[in-house]
Amino acid sequence: MWILLWIAIGIRSAMDLSFKSAVHHLHFDGIDSFVPNFIKLLRMPIYWFANVVALVSMGLWVLVLSQFDLSYAYPLFSICYVVIIIMGRFLFQEHLDKYKIIGISLIALSSIVLALSH
């Protein structure tokens, strides 16, 4: 069942990165820009891919919850934050300073401690 948990974490991370990719070059600056940008979004294949991945993620999450306690699975899913922040740096050139590195290191460490407790 561990493989299911790690696949679910990977799929969840892929979902968030896909949604970010879809909106990366759109600028929702206010009410006036919402409708035109949303129409652009609906025309993007990556947006629809992200929605499919979201459905897969939901299905995997249900399977994970059927096998693991919520008090274990949900905090372990915080490893998604680490993956997403690191991938955001490489895919979208997002800023990664020492405070973010310290923060994601603490999240990763807590996830390792949690994983070892099971």
C-alpha cells in the first residue's frame, strides 16, 4: 500500500503543477480580466489535463484513506508542498530563498519522521 500513497502524492503534485502551468501566463488583474482569461484557460489542453489529473488524484486519495489513518495520510501528504516548491523553481523560475529552503526542509523532515512512525 505504500506505493499507492507515493503515487497519490506524485499525482497530486502533478495536478497542482499542471494548474499552475495553465495559468502561468494569464493575468487575472480584476473583474474585467476574469472572463477573457477564463475563456483562454478553457481553450488550453493543459487545463483539461489538470482536471483529469485532479479526478485521478481524488480517486487515489479515496484509496489511500481506505488503507491509512487520516491522522497519518494527511500530514504525510505535506511532502507535496516540498515537491511543488522545488518544481516551481525549476519549471516556473520561482524564487527560492533561504527561508523557503528551511521551511521545506522542516516539512520534509517531519514527513520522514511521520513515515518512520508507521
